[in-house]
Amino acid sequence: MIYKLAKNRKTVRKFKSDVPNIDDILYTIKVAKEAPSGMNSQPWHFLIIDDPQIKRKIKIIAEKAEKTFFEKAKGKLKEFLITNNISWEKEFLNSAPYLLLVFSDIRFPFSKESTWISIGYLLLALEEKNLSTVTYTPPNPLEISKLVNAPKYYKLEVILPIGYSNESKNKQKRKNIDEIVSFNNF
Amino acid sequence: MIYKLAKNRKTVRKFKSDVPNIDDILYTIKVAKEAPSGMNSQPWHFLIIDDPQIKRKIKIIAEKAEKTFFEKAKGKLKEFLITNNISWEKEFLNSAPYLLLVFSDIRFPFSKESTWISIGYLLLALEEKNLSTVTYTPPNPLEISKLVNAPKYYKLEVILPIGYSNESKNKQKRKNIDEIVSFNNF
């Protein structure tokens, strides 16, 4: 039942060192690529990274921008970061056995929308395989795109660090359905 | 298995008149609201419309803009529209027993990304309930938002006409996995 997967699935930032089978990663992409897209353009690309050197470089590039971002954060955002114990350090970029970089092809209409539908599919497929992730959006996607030689028209939408959960935090609460649903009038 | 749902799920623009149980619609929203979101802001709202009068008004508003859009279409887009027999007429806005309008709350960061993840969840949940839809993005979302009295900071992301499939077209082909996956370097 999809609901069980969706309900159990939680954001994970801490990973065990066990390396998942690459076939499981490919399975989740096989699921993701079945998503619908504007004009069936399938405007997505999936880059699997397991090379520790490249992971380390991505971590350095992302953390540099994160540090600036954190120093400038204020208000509700700063509060959220502190409450949730989120720092500029992104250890998961190193500790997750895989980084899955998902790109959208901006030459096509609705490339962002379509790609994020496919990411939704992929998150549920990961859960099915008992794999965890966090939808990490680096502040400086362009620098990371350059590092991995992505063509200019591919936009880095998200980095998904993937592995087995070593997370102690519970899933954050969701609103009740009556808070987010209306009938016939907003 | 998620793969089976993802693989079988196809875009549907023609619907039977049978009215699905509202509990099934609510089930899919229960799935969707488990999606992750930036700062766990849950920046989404789901408006269920089954009032024929409102459906008709939405159809009139959308088709007015579609007609203009089609008259201006050219190149690959025009080709796609003709090949796929897609016209400016959006009969599904009338024939689908339900329209589910999904809004993102633009006051939150990553509201679009988060909402489209939740739409991905929802599409698979619909498939699980044997329900079908098309991710219809009207050219003039603002006019429709006004009609249903959505607050200004809610952006209409998609209209999902929902019902039982009466579609004869097959699912459009997807690329092979090796066309969309790279390892360690794009």
C-alpha cells in the first residue's frame, strides 16, 4: 500500500556505512522515469556518484556556500535551523554511500515540475527498498553542475544522498487533512 | 510494488461518468501530505471540485486561454499537439467527476518543488485506487485561482481531473535507463 510507504518514509541525514546494491539504486530510477512529463519530454537526468573523491569535492563546494547562507540566515529560517540542529556542515555528502544528483533539462516546458514528480516517485521507491535520503538543495547548484560536467541546459535540482538510515530523529509531524483540503471553494 | 504502479500509470484525458468514492480521493491526499517539504512547511493545498457549475466555469476560463495558446503554438510544440490529437478544448474539465486543484504556498522556500513531490505521491496513489488523471497546467492559473477564491499567496500548480479511465491511447514510451543515467561524471 502506497500510504504505508509514504507514511513511514522520513528524511534521513545520517547513514550507515553499508553500501546498498547498485541494482536497488537503478530500480528507483526505473520507477522515476515512468513519471509523466510535459510533452513526454522526460526532461531529467540522474547522475550516480560513489567516487569518494568526487563526493568530497561536492561537499567542499556545497559547504562553502552553506556557511555563507547560515551566516546570513535570520527569522523563522534561523529558528528552524537551530531547532532542527541543522548546520552548514553536510556530513551526509560524505557519509552516504551514494549521491544521486537529479537534473532537469530546462529546454523543455515544465521541466522543473516534471522532474520533481519523478523525484516524488523515486522517494517512494527508495522507501520500498529500505533506503533513505534527504532532498538536499545546495545553495550553489551551478558550481556543482560544473564539477560533474553537466551540459549548460541541465539544471541541478537536488542532491539525494542515499544509504541505510542511521537517523535517530522521528519523522516530522504532518498537518491534519482538514487543514489542507477544501471543497468547491478555497 | 511501486514499479508496477509507476509503469502502469498513464495519462488519461477521457473519463467514464462513474463517480469515484470521495474516500478514495481523500486517500490520495493523505498519501500526498506525507511528502517532505522545505522546512517541513507543507506548502500545499488541495481543492476538490465536484460542483458541475464550477467545473463548467473553470472549463470556460481555461479554454479561452488555451485557444489563444494553440493559435500561437509553433514548431515542436505544434507538432506534438497535432500528433497527440490535443486540442484547445479541455473536455476532461467537464467529464471528470472530480477536479483536484493543487496549490503551492509561495510564502515558503521550495514551495514549488515540495508541492510537485506531493503530486508525484498523489499520482501513484490514484493508480493504486484505479483512478486516472492528467497533470493539466492551465495557461491562466491566476484567473482560475480568483474564481475559487484562493488567497493571493497560493499558486495554482495543477488541475487534476480525476475519474475512471475511458482512454484508448497507450502510455507514451519512456527512454531506456542508459539514456538518462550517468556514473560519477555527467
